[in-house]
Amino acid sequence: MMTAAQIRSQIESVLREVVPHKSVLRATSPAGKKLAHEIFASWTDAVAYLAQESGMTELKARRFGEGWIARVQGSLILHAATGDCRPFERAMNVLADLAKAKSPRDRVS
């Protein structure tokens, strides 16, 4: 079982991969698409693992991971447009709460 710190480290590692490759991600080349797929697959897997460890079913955890990533990406667009980082902070808090979930009544769904 991964600890919250290990999961956080894995997510931060994935995020570090995105920044250096911004120009590749914009490319429509097969290499750019492959890199984007690998990055988001790793990120989704890490968040889904955390969600499953908190008690979600595998399918629900996968959907949570995909939805959370979409929420983070949307919050980054909002920040770029408005300068408001609160949506991003709320998205990160959801993940932090999930990592802390100890009992079924504490779990995020």
C-alpha cells in the first residue's frame, strides 16, 4: 500500500513531466500524442489508486481520477483567465481529503 506521501510524490513527478514538454503536448505529431497519453495515464492511475485505497470500487476510482484531473486542468484555465487560484486549491484539497480518509464516513465519493 502506498502512503499519501508516496502518492503525492508520484503526482508531483507526473506534473514535472508536463512542464518541460508543453511544446510537445501542443504538437499533433504521433510522438506528442503518445507523450500526452503516457503522462495523463500515469496521473490518472496515481489518483485512481489513491481513490481505491480510500474505499472506492475500481470503476468509481478510475472515474474519480479522470474527473479530478479534468477539474485540475479546468482550474488552471480559470487561473490563467482570472488570476484566481481558489478553484485549484479546492481541487487539491479534495485530493488531500481523499488521502486522509480513514473510515467509510470520511471517504470522498
